[in-house]
Amino acid sequence: MNAKDSGRRLARLDGLRGVAATGVLLYHLANWPGLPVTLGWGAGWVFRSGWTLVDLFFVLSGYVFAHGYGAPGKLRAPGAMTAFWGARIARLWPLHLFMLGLFALFAWGGGNTLQHLIAHAFMLQGLDPMTARSFNSASWSLTIEMLCYGVFCLGAWLGNRPLMWITVLAVVGCGWWLAVLGHPGGPWFGETVPRGVFGFFMGQLLWRTRDHGRRVPAAALVAAMAMGLWLDNGTISPLAPLGFLTWPAAVLLALRLPVMESRPMHWLGQRSFGIYMVHMLPIHAIDALWPPHALGWIGFLTAQTAIIVLTLLAAEATYWSVEMPGRRIIRAGFDAWRDRALSPDGAKRAASA
């Protein structure tokens, strides 16, 4: 892949990210006992295992970060690390803090305590099961994302070979942990760190072997996806077969499908973070008013449709009013900080400090 191609946005993976975010939304919609509707095979999988689509997020993140920052020495350039972390904080924190504020305003009490609020504010919620269940419970994955960014930055700063070793050890070590020690069914909060590290660095490995991936027949990729889903049913953690087979194959297939960069998929991909971050609030609000198990099938479908519509509208609104302005403000601050540090006067001040 040449330098021009390396800098190009992977639009088709944005579409896949949008599909994954929608799947997580549907999983939380259907995650009730005694539903008044009969779920078919596809909806039944979402009800049982849609939570594992978060692991597809991790694989996508690893692939995109390797694509954007994995060139040898890229993060060692002057100011590159400041720009990297500025972009990451600008991407995640504005909407995270906004939704945390809404949950604190409308859902204080019970497990939503000041201690948990502080942990969420510093994005540490994914390290403790009780904290992860408080406030915006879907945000636990942001903690693991930040952890993976830190490990990736360390490896990229040390050099290409150390990063490769970190990638292989993360995939083998965490993959072994999930396959041997992981629990069947799920989700299990005790597996958050290994599953996130495994998925992220599986994405890194997938990018490093992308030339080989392009030569795999589409039929073989479909078979790998099906095999991972089939192995999901058993006495082992579903995260191992899905992470080794299904999600890597899904990424390679998405890169070949022009429909994944169509206008609807582009819209969905751009709002995927919003869909993921806002959907729990409409679910809690509407399900508190009309518990799904207490409704007939018409009422159930009406209530769940209302949640989907509210989530999409909220994702659109927060994209323009929270995400984009927040990114601009934070990135501008980090850019100014970097420019001061790189200026001759800034270098003199740092040397004399």
C-alpha cells in the first residue's frame, strides 16, 4: 500500500462500524426475559450474542490505527504524540462527558454514586465491574480503548519490531486466555481487558497481513465467518472463535463491498459513536415507562421503534452539537500546545526548566 493509499480514510470500515453500533443497540433492546414476540434466527442471535459486536469495534480500531499510525517512526516525529493524544481525547471525551452529565442528571442514585461518577469522568469505568454497570454502562469499552491506545503508542514509539512483538504476544496471549479461561455465554465483565486487547491487536495483525488477506477468496471469508459463529455455540468463550475467525473475515469482506461506503452506510458510520454512546438513555427512559415484558407485541414493537428513532435523532443532534464542536476545540488546544513546544522559544523554555 503506497503512501497516498495509506493516508486515505477507510470509508467501508466506517460503514461496518455503523452496522456494529446498530447491532449493539438491537441487543440492548431485546435483552429482556419474557419478550412478547418470537425472535427468528437473526434476531435471536442479536438477543443472545449481540454484545460481542463490541469486539468487532476493537478489531476495527486496531486495523484503522495500524493504517493511520503504524508507519515506522511516525509517532516519533516531533509533536506527533501530542497530536495523536489530542485527536483521541477530542474523539472520545466530549460525547462521553455529555452523556455522563445527562445520566447524572436523570438517573442519580442506586449504583450511580459520586465515586463512580469520578471514575467515569476519568474514563476508568471499564476496570471495575460495579463502576462499569453504573451511569452509561455502554461506555466501559472506552476504558479498554484508551488502554489499547497506550500500549500501541508505546510499541510504535519503540519501533516497528517491538510493535510487531507486542501485537503477536497480545493476540496469542489474550487469545489463549479467552479460549482456555474464558467463560461460555456472556458477557462477563472480568474479560473486558483481555477481550479488548485481543481484538485491537488482532486488527493490527490483520492490517500487517493485509496483502495476504486480499488474496483470500470471498467464499473462504464467508466460511470463516460462519465457522466462528458455529463455534460460538459450545463450552468455550464465544470471543475466541469470533475474534479469530468471524470479525477478521467481516473486516476483509467489508473492504471489498462498495455498498459499505454508500451514503446510508456513510451516515451510519459517521454517527456510530453517537449511536453507541446515547442509546442506553432512551432505552432506560422508555423501558421504565413501558416495560417490554408487560406489553403486547404491538406495544412492544411500538416502544422499541420509538427507542431506535430517538437514538438515531439523538446521534444526529449530538454529532453536530457535541462531537464536532468538541473535537475542534480540543484539537485546537492540543495543536497550540504542540506548536508552542516546537517553537524555538518553547524549546528554550523546556531546556531551562
